Amino acid sequence: MTIIIAQDSPDAIRGILKRWFIEPKPQVFVGSVNKSVREHVLSYIRKNAVGIRLLIIYSASNCQGFVIEHVNDPDYSEVSLDGLHLVAAPQSVRSEDFPF
């Protein structure tokens, strides 16, 4: 299973993704493709869509059962902690705003 969340993607890229994935919501693509197809589609998007932001989640044989990747999103970073794949979001709220 592969899930791709695309932000700011042009119609041409959405059309390419719709060849292999379904689009249950705008800019969210879900499909069950093998590794070579997934890598081929993502490499094409990386080469031809400058500035598009992607969050990619796909099945893998690890303890979580999936891997998280992102492309061109400086706000979020992928963190691997003891084999667990996590997404680190920017800290936008100060700790003194919370009373506990």
C-alpha cells in the first residue's frame, strides 16, 4: 500500500499519479503498487515537478510496517528513533503557553 499526499501539484502531475493511484480526496493518492512502479513514478515527479511537496507513506518489512518519506517540505523532517519512523513538526507553540 502506498499513500501520497501532494501539495501544490499541477494538473499534469495529478494526471500521472491518477494512472497508478486513486484520488479519494484532492491531492491524496492511494494505491497498491510494487516497489519498482512506485520508485519510477516518484523519480519522474522529482525530476519534473520543481517545488511540489510530497508526503509518501508505503508498506515495508520493518517493525512499524511502513516507511515515511517527504520531498521538498522544509517544515517537517523525518526522524528515525530506534527503528521507528516519525515525522517531526516545527514547534510553533511556546511551552510557557501551557499551564501544565
